[in-house]
Amino acid sequence: MAGGEREKKGLLMVNTGNGKGKTTAAFGQALRVAGHGGRVAVVQFIKGKWPTGEAEAVARLGDAVAVHRVGSGFTWKSAPDEVAAAARRGWRLACELMNSGDFALVVLDELTYLLNYGILSEDEVVRALRERPASVHVVVTGRDAPAALLGMADTVTEMREIRHHFRKGIKAAAGVEY
Ligand code: ATP
Ligand code: MG
């Protein structure tokens, strides 16, 4: 094992797949890091600015977990041109947070959609992750994580849908979906 590899403590963890639990697991990881006194930055690339239970809850932890919601209307169904620029600004912010040395964990929530829509290239994302400071853990979430990301990840978890209440017509509920 190369010397650099041995010194690298920060893990890249990817939560992907079609089942429920990718984002909520990332917030569970954030709580765990925060409980050990580490600071966490979460960058959420999609969804609007409306409040979610997870963002409200971690705000009560003070500055232990900072949530940056950089999506401006970008959803998993469409990525109109006018929001691609906002997504790219969000990615630049994510890189600054990863490289700042201020955070033990950086969560890149729904990053895979930026790759799948071609807003970011796999090369630039792989390079930024590889070049981040050696101590920083990163969790990436989102469906259809590309092979390049899976290939470099230390941990990959696929959430597989066996059943989801949505199929019974149960609409998004406070405390369950947001
Ligand atoms: P969660 O935020 O609950 O951890 P997730 O991050 O795995 O879910 P996403 O793929 O980001 O899920 O989907 C966003 C929203 O769709 C969430 O509100 C989630 O509850 C809901 N959802 C997740 N999986 C499914 C599914 N298989 N069918 C329908 N809705 C789903
Ligand atoms: Mg999610």
C-alpha cells in the first residue's frame, strides 16, 4: 500500500439505488460524526427551499451540521437549462467545503443527478473527490451512481426497493419524506 493511501483516513461512501433511505442514512451519518465533535457540511443539490425535518432538526445542533440547499427548482425529473448554473455554483461550494479543512464529513446529497444530467463531468467529480484533504469523509447520495464513482468509493450501499408506500397512493408525508 502506498504511503499516501495509508495516511488517508477520509472515506468515500455512496448511498445509491431506488429504495428509500439514501438521504436519511446520510443524515444519520452526519449525526454520528457530530456526536463525536466533528463538524459536518451537507450540500443538497435538488429540491426546493421548503423546510425539511432533517434540516430543521440539525439547525438545532448549532453549527455542528450546516445544510446548504443549493438546488433552485432542479428535481430528479427535469434539469432545465436555467438551473444548471445554480447546480454548478452548488458544486463549486461543495468543493470549497471539502477543501476547507473545516469539516470532518461533507454530504453531497443527490449529487448523482448532476452527473446523470451531464451538468458535471465524471472526470471533474472524480478528480475533486480524489484531491480532497485526506481526513475528510464524504457521503454521496442519489440514484444511478455512475461506475466511476462506485469504482473509487470505499463503501457502496444500494438501497433496493422491495415496497414503497407511494405505490399505495400514500402521498409525501411530513416526517417521512421531508
Ligand atoms: P429518504 O430521503 O427518505 O432517505 P431517498 O433519499 O432514498 O429517501 P430519493 O431517491 O432522494 O430517496 O427520493 C426523494 C423522495 O422520494 C424522498 O422523499 C423519498 O421518501 C421518496 N422515495 C424514495 N424512494 C422511493 C421509491 N422507491 N418510490 C417512491 N418514492 C420514493
Ligand atoms: Mg435522497
